[in-house]
Amino acid sequence: MVIKRFNVLKLAIFQGALMAAFGLLAGLMVLIFGSMFAGALGKPSVGVFGGIGALIFMPIMYGVMGFIGGAIGAFVYNLVAGVVGGIEIDVE
């Protein structure tokens, strides 16, 4: 089997959704650790509100950047695969 090209939009949507999921995990980590450290410093409300902001902002930012990166990656792959012939995969 040879992968000759990728659908740019489909790959970009997939990559954006995958990165948004990672952004959600990263936002949860910021919420948890930011609340712990802010509580230790005596300002728990700052950590909670900053963490909630990260929980909203990070998945969106990761998703947008993943979409853009996926689209660029698929486009470049399609250009290069046209020249060198794509990636060959052996399957059983």
C-alpha cells in the first residue's frame, strides 16, 4: 500500500480535534497545579480563576493551532508525495 495523498481539510479537522483534547488535558493540569500553588501562596482565588481561564483558552488555542498545523502538514505532504511517490506501508 502507498499513501499518495491526504485530504487536507479532513486531516486538519482531525489534527485540530486531537490537539484540542490535549489542550483540555493541559488546561486541567494548569487548573489543578495553579490552584495548589496559588493556595500555598495565600491567593487561592487567583489560581482558580486563572485555571478556569486556561481550561477555556488552552483547548481552543491548541485546536486552532492543530488545525493550521494539520492543514499545512497535509498540504506539504501532498506536494512532496507527488515528487517522491508517497509513503510505502507493508500490511498483512
